[in-house]
Amino acid sequence: MAIDTINLTENKFENYLRQFSTTNWILCVGAGICKGILPDWFDLTLNLVNQTFNKTWDKKEFKKISDEVGFSLDSWIQGCYNKLNSEGKSVEDFNKILENALYYDLLVEAKKNDIKEALIDFFESPKKIKKKHLLKLYDFFETNYSWTSLIQIVKAFVYKENKAKLPSSIITFNADSLLHSLIILYSIKKQFDDTGNFTNPKEPFRKVSRTFQTWGDSIPIFHLHGSLSPSNSKKAVNDSRDSLIFLESSYSNVASNMYSWAQTNFLYSAQNYKMVFLGLSMSDPNIRRWLSWTNQAYIEELSAETNGKAQSLPHLWIRTKASNDDVQDFMDLSLRHMGVKIGLIENWGKIEETLKKIM
């Protein structure tokens, strides 16, 4: 095994996150946690391209074409917006197409179960769902998606041991608010199972997608790239689609503005907390840049006390093992300047078990 990588299946890593008695930890999640419920970046981009350019490409065709072009996926998404803009359409039109590309399959499944409207309301108002609809939504997610990383994360937090050390916050780069809504859904269901009372328990986590929002004594879930929820014709949706960071140009704006909410929030978190990454490829240039900055600054200060021999790897990237040892060794070394070490799990079905173990 590579020198810095740890194997989280080993018993010695039980209570791993509780060992940092003076330092809290932050969970940082990406689109990978929603795989199986919502499209990943590749499928979402393909959906957008097909809708915008009126194509019928399948995954194999798009993979071949995108490899030939050589552009990143966010560049393809930018191209979709540019196409709409050239036709006189607005960013609001683009966001509506993006919404459809993101939620189409999930809403189709919900419609089959006669809970489509309840699911739409669930994204932004999970505590207002009626009992019969909430129980149907719970059964819907348990029946269809209980194996996904997202549901496993939710269960790890809702069905935690009393002594477990929950994160001080969650940072998400995802546009959907499923994590927050599902935590509320499963918390209400747990209380109902435990007591027979169908009431809203104390809100354990709170969605924060704008700078002026507060969270009291709840754990904030920071949507650094804005949020986008499904809508219907009955009422306007209360998300933060006006501050979405999906386009290549919006990524550039975040990177070039040192005072952006996304950047200052992430930098502060990386400097002051242990971060645990899930569902990210660690290839995002902004994340790599921010982690590198904070870790280098820390090492420079620490080096004065260690005669230049300081090394800091406070952050943990949870993932499965690479295809072979050579790839694993390279990945291990490529993260060192960012202060990140890899924590291996046996397979993606072990997320809940692993989080409970290290918390």
C-alpha cells in the first residue's frame, strides 16, 4: 500500500474522527454521492447537449466525440449555454433545461408511484409534507435507492450512536438539496418508529445556500455552488438557481475572485478543520488549488518548528482502491501537497458502515 494511504477497514481506525479532540471535521461531498438517483456529470452533460443541440447521442457516441474534442465537461455545459444565448434565450431558460436534465428520470419514477408532486415539494419544504406523503416518499427512497451513497450517508447521521462525533458542517458542490431533505425525512420516520408520534424533531441540519442565511444550533449544509430544485406550474420554487456555478465562466469567476463566498468558506474550512471528501474525483482545479494554498501556508509555519521537515495530511478522501498498485501509489503521492490522504473502503456499499465506524 502507498505510504500515506490508510485502510479504513482495519480496526485501528475505529473512532478515527473522534481522535481529534480539539479539532472538528467537515464532510465535503460531490456529485458522486447521488449516483444512482441523479445523473453524474457525464450523463448530465450528455442530457444537456442532446436537449440543447437536438441530438440523440448515446453514452458511447458522446464519449468518443468528447474525447476527440478534448474539452472538459463544464466546457460542454458552457457550449450549451452559448448556443441558447445565441438564440436570444436567457440564463433562466438555461436553468430550466438544466433542471429538466437533472431531475427528469427521478420525477418519472416518482410519477409511477403517484408521488411526483409530493417529491417536488419535498426538495424545498420537507417539513411541510403530510404524513401519508412522507411515508410514501420514505418507502420510495428505501425501495429504489437504499444502496446509494447518499442514503448511506443519511442513515449514518440519523442512526448514529449517541457518542458519535458529527461533522461541524457539510460542504456540498451539488445543485440538488436531497441530502438535507432526506436527513429530515429519515429523522421524522425514525422518531415516528421510536415514539409513534408524527412530529418534526429538532432540525439536525440546515440548508444554507445564500450568505445571509443562518443556522442557529443546527449543522449547516453549505451549497457553495447554489441550488436547483424541481418546479411545477403551481408555484415558484424557492431555490438559489440565480447563484448556480455550473458554467465554465462561473467557475472562472469563483477562481478569480478571492472574496467569493465559495472560496472564503472553503479556505476557512480547510485551514481550521479536518475535511472528509466523499463523491468527488479530486480533479476539480479550484478544490485542488484551495487545498494546496492552505496546506502550503500551514507547512511553512510548521517548518520553523521542525527544521523544514514538516508534513501535514489532515484531510481524508474516502474511496475504493485503484485498479492496480501503481495507480494507487501515484494517486497517493499526487495528493500530498494538498494535505490529503486516501482512506480505502472495500466497496461503495460500505459508506454507512465506515462513517459510523470512524465517527
